[in-house]
Amino acid sequence: MDLKWLRAFLRLAACLALAGVLAEPGSVGSLQAQQATASGDAAANAPKKESTDPTQPTTTLRVESHLVTTPVTVFDSAGQFVYDVDQDEFKIYDNGALQQIKQFGTEIHPVALVIVVETNDTTAPLLDEVRPLGSIFSDLLMGPQGQVALITYSDRVDLVQDFTRSADKLDAALRKLSGRGSGMHLDDALVRALGMLDQIPLQKEHVEDRRVVVVFSDGFDIGSEMGKSEIVRRAMNSDVTIYGLGFNPAKNLWSRPEKDPRPDLVAMSVGGAPGPPNTVTTPSTQQILTETPIPVVPILLATGETVKSVVFKSSLEYFAGYSGGVYYKKWGKSTVQEALNRIAAEIHGQYELAYVPDNLNQTGFHRIVVQVRRPGAKVRARAGYYYQETPK
């Protein structure tokens, strides 16, 4: 074989052998590559240390604050409203414990109003006195930012006008009122009104509507599904004030049904009729879930008289008294506007007190008592509220 070709063959063989050595797993290049890969994997799989940077966000425990508010009306010895009471003249008690007033206001709030009218056959002749009241409600009670709805009841409850800010719509709805049927479903109508007011959103941040129900009725109920104690609870916990205007019984347009005697509303609120003799009364499921009994509390009447009784002359007197409103027992064509004027003056002249109870270890009914350090002054506020501890 030619010597030149032999040398070329040997050089090629040597190059091929060197390339094979470099490709082996134990070679320097391959080891460096494996070390780099292993280092990267270890860094990715290593446990991460928690940041100790104080600027990083941390978890904050928030504690719920239960702010209790109540509108308060102050009268002098002559029954006139008092508008110049300062915060330091008020004292507010929760279940007998003096509380610190956190908020105090006298500003006029927008009013969310539901008008409830009894429209059965027997009340039909009296509706002429209600039909022209649209302008009074619009101008005096609602104001420019208020809103109003209209509900009627007899055998059933009807929403005649949903919430509106239009005075013309309210006036048209009132003028179309007519009597029909023989039902007296007052309690169901109030439940409907309270449910509608619960759906009212905030007008703007931190400013709520003053929530009011004005009822034209004889004040008695037959056949409603909802119980009276539940209405009182919902009104107090939603901070809704109920005002009643009783149709004038002097006209003798109807008489109260014999099967509807003067109600013992307090007894009804704690569980209804007694059981058979020699039996133990046990609470119903509804009582277990929602009841602590509604206690008997002093009620300030429209006459300025304070009463503490287990028997009320009508349901409206009961509802109004516990919610912080008032019941005008009777009115005629000449006095209905005066009653509405007084209701409007009261609503727009109320003080608003708010506090955070320091005794929320007590569940159930919390009695609110407001006092004013001024000679001869009388105070009306809602009777209290119900508190049920939120599960942690």
C-alpha cells in the first residue's frame, strides 16, 4: 500500500477515536452539562424561605362591629317637639347598661315610605278622605329625594304602586283607590311593606333612607298568615318606624267583627293559646328558631301618656309603639292632614343616636332606653332589637 495513503488512513482513525471519547458520559464536557442541569433542578425543588420583608402584606383579623342606631323624638311637657337637644344631654341604655354614643345626628334623611291602606267593602266610604293626600305625602313626608310605594289590602295584599319619586304617580294611584272584598289581612300587608323596605339600597355611602310605614286602617286583622311578633321583630331589627291612622269609628260605617275581640298581643307574641289541661306546653319549631318573647315595655301614646299594658286596643297601637312610631286612633276629614303634618314634622325633626353595644354576650331581645337630661322632656324611640350571635 502506498505510504501516503497509509498516513491519511491513520489520521482519520485517530480523529474518530477522539470524538468517541468526548461523547462518553464520563467526559469533561458531558459532566459539566450534567452538573449544570442537576444544579438547576435542585434550585427549583429546594424549599422556598418565607419573606421577612416587613413591607410585604400580612393577614389581618377583622372584628365585626354591631352599630345600633335609633331615631329619637323628644317632646316637651306641652307635647311640642324639641329640636335643640345636644348630644351630651342624651343617655342611652342597652339592657340597662349605659352605652357610649358613637354617632349623633340631626340632619334630615331621605325618606323611603310605604303607604298601606285597608280597602275592603266596609272601609270604602272612608277612602274619599285618603284619595287626595298625594300632595301631602310628596311635599311633607318624602321631600325631593324620597321615594314612596302604595299597598292595599282586603282579602289579599296588592302592590298598587312600586317605589317611585314621582308625585304625579303617587297622586294617580291614590285617586284610584276603591273598596272590594271583606278581608282584613293587615299583618300580611305589613310583612309585604317591611320586605320592600328591606330591599331599599343605600342612597349614597353611609347615608340611609329613613324607613317609614304609614297605615290607614281600623287596626285589626283576620286571616293573615304572618304572626304579629314576627312583624315587631322585623320592624325593630330593620329600623322601620310604623305610624297608624285609624279610621274614625264615630261615623259608625262598620263595627268590629264579634269574632275579633280586643287582642292580647303580648300573649300572642310568646307562643299563642295554651294547651289542654294537665299538659306541658312545648315551644314550636318557629319559636325555637326565632323567639325570645317580646317583653312588655312602656309605650308612649299619641296623647303623651305612657302606658305599660299587656292588652292593646288595636294591632296598630302595638306595632307603632314597639317600632318607635305612634298610632292616631281616629281622624276625620279635617284632622287627617293635621296628623300627617305632625308625622312629617316628627320624622324630619328626629335625632339619630348610634352606639356599639358592649353586652353582646347577651343574646335575644335588647331593650333600648333613651333619656334626656331636660326637665319635663319625654322621649320616644324604638323598644329594642334582637341579637343572635353569629357563628364563628
